[in-house]
Amino acid sequence: MDGGQSLRARRVLVTTGLRDKFPDIPGTRERWGRDLLHCPYCHGHEVRDQPLGVLGGTPEAVTHAHLVRQWSEDVVFLANGTALTADQRARLDARGIGVIDNPVARLVVEDDRLTGVELESGRVVPLAAVFVRPRFVPNDTLLTALGCATQDNGWVIADVTGRTSVPGVWAAGNAVNPRAQVITAAGEGSAAAIAINNDLVEEDVLVAVTDGAQHLPV
């Protein structure tokens, strides 16, 4: 703990979550969660039927654009360095999603409200909101320092109960599952708590049996 204080425990459950890594574009951090949005399911209704942009730069960005298209007929995909295949362009075009290949220079904000994006060419694209798929980075330093096994993508491996490869260590939520929303993370925490309790009881029974055997008369 901070200050050097130590806590002893027989089992540990790590739920340290993740952090969002944004594109290096001026204005992204300031507008995050306001009019720079990430989830079409969470925020799509709030900005429906308005001019919307989807910022490229991640493998999932094109799929994100198709999801956002469900909420507005005025959607543009800001490629921002994303190399689109002919098939991807055809699919975007078929759904009326415009593609802007010129890189984004900054978010344009007026009166504390996003009004568009400025491209490196100087052109300003008017938009009411921009969606972006940030890169999820797990806060798993504790888990990896303990030696927990990881997947090829770097995320710590946990089974359905949250058990990691290190005995006595469980993890739940976004620390090990990038797709876990609040309700999912809560469920994973509950499953881990039940598994930990069962594990402790099993250990207690084993200790009791062992101690009892040591005290049996010869």
C-alpha cells in the first residue's frame, strides 16, 4: 500500500480496471465523454439524427462506423491514417457513410461545444459529435508482477471464476476483460467472490482434517 503499509491475505481479488488510450489529437481528452464518445449503445440515442464522425486509427473503427450509422443518416468515417480495403470502402459507400482520408489535425470547439474537426488540409468538417474506439490498456501491473500468465494479446488469463495462473490470485472486470461493462464486471466479481470463498473453505477443511489426524491416539 502507499506509505509502505502491508496487508496479509490468504487470497487476493484484483479489480483494477483499465484506462483508455486516445489518439494523439488536440482536444480528445478534454471532450472525452461529452461530445467525443465511444459507445454507440450508450450514447447513440443522445446524438441521433445529427452529423456524426467516426475516428479511424484502430482495427475496429470501420465496424464502429457501421454501428453509429444506425443512429444517423449523416455519418462520415475519418480515416486518419487507416488504410481501407476496397471492400471496406464499398460497404461504407453502400450505407451512405462518407470517407475522409485526410488526417485530422484537431477537434474544433466553440462555446464549450464540439462543432467539428479540422483536417490537416485546413478544411473543417462540421460535426455534432465524434465517436472513437480507444485502445483499452489494462491496469494489470500487480497481476503481471505476480507472474500471472497472459494471452498473446498481453491480457492476463483468468478462467470463468476469475482464477489466474498464480495460486491464490483472482481477477475480475476490465483488468482482465476489455469487453466487460458495469453489469458484466459486477457479475464477474460475484463469481470470483464465491469461488474464493469455496477455495478458502476447502483449505480450512483440509487443514482441519490434517490437524485432526495428527492428534489421533496412536
